[in-house]
Amino acid sequence: MTITKSIEIGGRKLTLESGKLAKQANGAVWISVDDNYVLCTVTAADTAKPGQDFFPLTVDYREKTASAGKIPGGFFKREGRPTEKEILSSRLIDRPIRPMFPEGFFNEVQLLCSVYSSDGEYDADVIAATGGSAALLISDIPFDTPISEVRVTRINGEFILNPTHRQIEEGDFDITIAGTVDSIMMVEGEAKEISESEIIEAIKFGHKFIAQLCGFQLEFAAECGKAKRELLPEEDDSEITAEVTALCAEDIKTVTHTILTKEERSFKNREIFDKAVNALIEKYPEQEKKIGNIIHDIQYDILRAMVLDGSKRLDGRGLKDIRNITCEVGILPRTHGSALFTRGQTQSLTTVTLGTKRDEQMIEGLKEMTTKRFMLHYNFPPFSTGEVGGRPGPGRREIGHGNLAERALKNLLPGEEEFPYSIRIVSDILESNGSSSMATVCAGSLALMDAGVKLKKPVAGIAMGLIKENDKVAILSDILGDEDHFGDMDFKVAGTADGITAIQMDIKIRGISFEVMERALEQAKEGRLHILNVMSGTLTTARESISRYAPHLYSMTVPREMIGAVIGPGGKTIRSIIAESGAEIDIDDEGKVTIAAVDHTQAEIARKMIAGLTEVPEIGKIYDGTVKGIKDFGAFVEILPGKEGLLHISEIDNKRVLKVEDVLKFGQKVQVKLLGIDDSGKLKLSRKILLPKESAPAKPKENAK
């Protein structure tokens, strides 16, 4: 039986439908808003894999190109690997849904969200998040608390729910919010330097609709939901837990309360684990993983209690203290800009490369093809955490962290008219112990200024943490890796001294209150200002000039009707200019020519060649021409590229010329003056007029008488 239910949200009708499509999935929902349709399906394994001790959830969001009436590019003409946009959207759906599953549920779950129709005006990922939650809610999979997701911007002081792409470009911010009926689960977005209070207002505005959508899902599930499968009772491990606790708890407490480096702490924890295994393995064979999990739980309890009861952290800092920071710039001599930012045991080596318009990234998706002139790529090699592993390419985490840092910086870059370069930042994380994406923001800001990019203001980022037990709440500034792992929140905030430029909040518990969010934002501001102050001791503004190794850009304009002459048939002419000059050349539809060259001489050669191609012959002007053809009646001389005129035999010399070949040869350079242009555009030239006139021969003197 097909069940269909609709609700109006923000002036648009949202519809959920189930029972018609994908009926063999554990749960399937066809969700639509206007002409945007997404199929959300969820399936789960019947049992967990033997020894499984974590929740294997996969969320995959895909945009079918047919949904926008397009055929995929490439040789195979079919959808391939997920795009960065699809990966980022998958993360937006995954992060608020993951904490809503019950503890101890380890069955593999797969949530697939496929866009089948798109109007190209709105992004369907927030629709998919709500649809995915609804599919889980009506399935037999243990999931009983729905989440919903919305996007918010503000134009002229007015909040807009789920704005169009154009509205996002015009708005003050682009923030995606996810939550339950009574709490916030996730926030992510970028902004044009807005205040903490404005962020809170935007989140509160969005949450009103989130609560409506969650209630709507519950009503929908009441009509078509399946009975939830029973969770298997947890194995009674009280005996081994008690023995591991008695054996290790004091050692763990000692290590937790001792200030150690990440490597020292890891070594001590390994010793504790080995001690427990050696002591208990005979009694509990093949239970190393269980022993490790129990030790992890003890560490969890002790660390959290230490913070909540004594406001003491692993490295001895207070809750608001920032780790020691060092900054260096210009450390790589041949890059266009570079910076090394170190905060505690987290370190980013970041480079900036300046390119031309042809270096812009082409973006293909459901929208019209676009280009992107600013790119930030984040790399997280295994050695940064002292681990061994392969390097198959950027994963979802790297793409997500890079995107966040990119959004933190992009709105502070100079406009294309002011700075017409493509810009690429690469952040390589050399050490990691928490908040490497925010270290990338700081290093990226410094590297941009080192490259001579006139950043409007320096930008810094900080990661905030949370430990919450009932009414006890501790907010931590600049969190360590272990504080992230054992904590309840990872809240990243980036911005200038005047406002927030990017934000990302993930919650491991089932939401937090607005009061906690407000406190975290204010504490983050204090930390951000401290970091900016430290960074200012290294570099406060952009360097006056770009690197001598970077391409220098020169602009000129040619008449629109002359664009074809510059390009030539099949691009032949412009390719020859590039080959001869060594410069890169781009020309747009309006006739704006951009010449890029490391050497000014290369640029000047290209400029002169283009100027020659587009110059209009001027009557009375003298030209250095080249003989291109010889006839009985005269010679054809090229005075400008592609522009020839007739030098009549009578205009070659002051003397009478019987044969043109007696004076001129093919390919000879000759100076001529343009005498006129007839109605058909033919050019009349003269060489004679430029030659000195011969004086008349002197008359012979008469003999004196």
C-alpha cells in the first residue's frame, strides 16, 4: 500500500511517499519538494559480523545527471566515482544520523540517497537528509528519533529557508543545520564575517522548521512504519570487566593525570594493555579485543571525570587555554607562498600557488558548468600520527576538512578584478594531535599573505570540545585528539577579529542546547583572537609584491570584432603567439586579453604581437612593412599582421623604376607610408614619399669673357 503525506515548509510543499518504490529495502522513502525528487533507501544486515565492535554505517548521496536533463561527460558517458560535491553532501547526511542509533548495535547499515529529478535551483542534499531519516524511521532498523536538515541564509536582514543557489550567493552566510525535535545535532557553513549572536539567531530560525519536519516524520511513520527488530542482549562481561578494572584502573588514572606527549601517552597505554593481556589471557583466551575495549571505557570515564570534577586536562591546561603556537613564513624558496603553523603537536606545512584563468577548476554537476578560481587541498599522511598506511588518494575526511578550510578563507580573498589569479592552497599535515583543519586555516591565511595575496583580513580557526554528564558541562578550547575522541562535541569555528567565516559542529550525543552553543561560541571567539594575535607577530598584511617565480599578469583590450583575428582559424594564430613569446594568453568574449608570463620580456613580445593583429591602419602613419608579393605593377607590403597594401611601381622610388625586382625583393623589410584607403578597404602605400628628394643638377657656368 502506498502512503503519501505532505507538509508545507517555508512556503514549499514537501511530500513523503512509501510503499511504491524499492519495496525490498528495509525502508524506502520517495521525498519531493517542487520538482526535486530523491529516493532514500536503507538496508541493514540481519546480524553483526563476528567480533564487530563498531557501527558500520555507510551513507552515499548521488546526483543522477539525467535528473537535470544532462548526459555525463567523459569517455564512458555514465556516472562514475562520487564527485567532491556528492562526498560532502554524504557527510552532511551521515554526521547527524550516526549518533541516533542505539549503543551496541553493530549490524552493517547502508543508506543510499539518489537524486532523480532536480530543478537546478535548489540543492537536494538537505531534502535527502530528511528523507534518509524518514526511511530509517519507517524501517525495522533500530532508529526511533528522527533528524531533519535545513539550509539557511539571510538577505537584507531577512532569513531565508532552503535558499536557491542565487540567494546563497547574495546572502550573508550559507549554513546547514541538522537536529531533532528539541536539540541541534550538526551545523556547517560559511559566512561573510558575522557575529556569534547572528549565528545563533540563524540556527534558532532553522530549528523551528527542523522540529516541524521531525514531528511530520513521526506522523508518517505511525501510518507506514514497521515494527523495530529487537536488539540482541549484550553479552555479560561483568566478570572480565571487574578483573581488568582492578588490574588497570589505577595505572590508567596515573597516566591520565600525568602530563605526557602524545607518543609517551601512547607508549604507557600500550604497556597497560600488555600487562592486562599477559595477566588474563589464559583465563580469557582470544579476548584481547575485549580487554582493549574495557581499557578504553575506563580511560573514557577517568578522563571525563578529571575534566568535569577538577577542570584539569590531559596536558595540564585550563579549559580555555590554547596550546603553544609558532608560525613561520617564506620557508620554501621556490613556492609562490608558504607557511609553517604549529600548535602543540599539530602542524601544517602550507603552500600557495598562483595561476592563470586556464588553471581554474571546472565544476560539473546538476547546475550549469561553472569554474572555481580558489582551491584548497588538505592532505593527511599516515606519518602525521606515527602510523603506517597506504596513500590511495584523498578520502572523505580529507575532502571534508579541506572544504571547511577553503570556506573559511574564500570570502576574504580579493575579487577577480583586483587580483585576477587562480589560487591553490595545499596543506600537508606533518603532525596531528587535534584540530588539523583549523591549523590549515591559520597556515593558509599566513601563506596567502606571504604570496602577496591581499587578504582582506587574517583568518584563524579553533576547535572546541565538550564533555557533558547530566547537568555537568565543560567546554574545552583547542582540543587534543584524545579530547575529541573521548568527548561529546567537535565544534570548529574560523574567522577574523571581526566575525565568523566558517563553522562546523558535530555532536556524538543526542544534541545540545542553545545555551551550551552560545557559551562555546563565545569561548571560541576568545581563543580565535588569541591565535590571531600570535599570528600577527609573524605577518600582519600581505607582501607588497608576488613572488618573482609566479606568473605576472598583464591585461589589454581588443575590439570584439578583432577577437577572431587574435585567435585565428582553429586557434592557429594564438598558438603561434604563445609559442613565440613563451607567455600564456587568455581572451574572453568581451575582448579582454590576459597575458601571463614570469619574464616581462615574454609578456611584451606577446603584447606587441596582439597589438599588431588588432591595430587599425591609420592614414598618414609610417609603417615598417615586409614585402609579401611582387607584380609587374608594384609590390604588396604587409604593414600589420594580416594587412597588406599596394606599393605601386610609381611609388617605389624618386627615380623611374623599370622593374620592381630591381629595387625590392620578396621578404625585404621596407618603410612605407599609408596614403589612403579606398571604399573597398584597399590600402595605398608609398615609399617614395619617405625618400629624400634629389636636387636638380647645377647649370654649367658660362665662360668669362
